[in-house]
Amino acid sequence: MWNGKVELIYIAAAAQGPMQAVAEAVAIPGEGLAGDRYALKLGTFYKPEPD
């Protein structure tokens, strides 16, 4: 089994926006981290799924 630890968490509210260090984050299944560009569907590599 692999073991590790999270040392830093960074999120950004917009694609290519400034990163912000956070002490904790809420992970939303199938979405990403609350407040991050990918959870907000604004990330550079975000690709919407077909309807």
C-alpha cells in the first residue's frame, strides 16, 4: 500500500489565475476542490461532457 501526506494545497478561482494556498479544502466527488477553477468549470483543461 502507498503512503504519503499532503503538504500544501493550492486552488485558483480562474484559469491561469493566481494560486492561493489553503489550510484545508473540501473535495466534491466528480467535481474537484470547492472554490477551485475545475470545480467551477473554468479550468484551462476543463472539457464539458456531451449532453
